[in-house]
Amino acid sequence: MKILMVLTSHDQLGDTGRKTGFWLEELAAPYYLFKDAGAEVVLASPKGGRPPLDPKSNEPGFQTDLTRRFQADGEANAILGDTVRLDGVTHDGFDAVFYPGGHGPLWDLAEDPVSVRLIETTLQAGKPVTLVCHAPGVLRHAKAPDGRPLVDGRDVTGFTNTEEEAVGLTRVVPFLVEDELKRNGGRFTKADDWAPYVVADGLLITGQNPASSGPAAGRLLERLANG
């Protein structure tokens, strides 16, 4: 079993002067679920190399046992420091693709034609794609084979408008994940703010927020186990 995890290369939080990137828990929790299940994990990002970590995700209040495990894991950090360029990989050779969130993907992966093509071709090849928190926003330009928006008529979730409002970034982000998924015809559902919540619609699996990243990875492993 081989899983591709796609991380952002974007590190600027709009014009606030603050840093952003990927959210550590959303990498660490799935990473260890995959590794502990015996999977080979490959990390990729648009620019390759070390992707930017959202510094807020490493503050004490947001750390978990798995984020601390990752930070102390020399092998994991070596892999993180040398991600492959996204334009150098395809779904070939992988069983699934997983997108952690963080605010960074809203700026780069959401507009990246390489990422869009990866999502479309992976699903068309009959392989699952999982996206959590802000990462479902990268589906905004993805299309189904008939040309309709990929999420049109599909059950999806992602970071909610009220969660974005709670972190004070509604007017900073380029778009709101919930609004964008609905605009493209997605049947958006959600749980309470910050509660774990995962939605699976065929090969497309989405999670609402950081706490959903582990459960979403677990749902992906179940999908792979069941064929």
C-alpha cells in the first residue's frame, strides 16, 4: 500500500504579514495511521523541498501526542524536509491520495492545475482521494468526466464558515470552503464546530476540521481494505 500526501507550499496569510502553511495535526495524525498500517507514505508539494508549517499549529494548545511524535521523529522530518515536486508525480504507483489542510492550500493548491489534474485522474482511475479541513477547497476547479464541477451532487464537508469566523480569518482567506463547495453544487453537511466529522461519497472522502484528519485517514484505510 502506497499513499501520496499533498502539502501546500504557500506560507503567507493573505496580506496580514503573518505566516501560514499546512496544519501539523492534519499531517501527523494521518501519517502515523498510514505508517502503522504498513503503508509507504510519499509527501509532495508544489515547490518540493520543505513545505511551510503553520506556526500556530505547533503552539502548545494545538499539539497532540501525534504531533509531538512527529516532531521527535527523525525519519518523518527527513521526509518532510525533502518533499517531491507535485508536477513530478501522478497517481500511478499510488493506491490513494490524501490532502492535509491548513490555510495555505487555499492560495496555491486550490489554483494549481497540476493538483486539479491529480485529483481528477486519481478518481477516474478508481482510487480514493481524501481531503480535510481547508483542503476540500482545492476541489473548486476540479471537474467530473462530464465537465460538471466534481462536487456537484456529491456529499462533502470541510472547514465551516463558523469555524473560519471563530479564527477571525473570514475576510483574509481568498474564499470560504463551505461557500465554495456549496456554490459548486456540493451537498455540504457539518457537525458542531471543531467536532470530528467525515463524509464519504464513493471514492471522495472529506473531513471538516483538524480533529477530523485522523478519522478521515481511518475511513480511507477502510476504503482501501474493502477494495
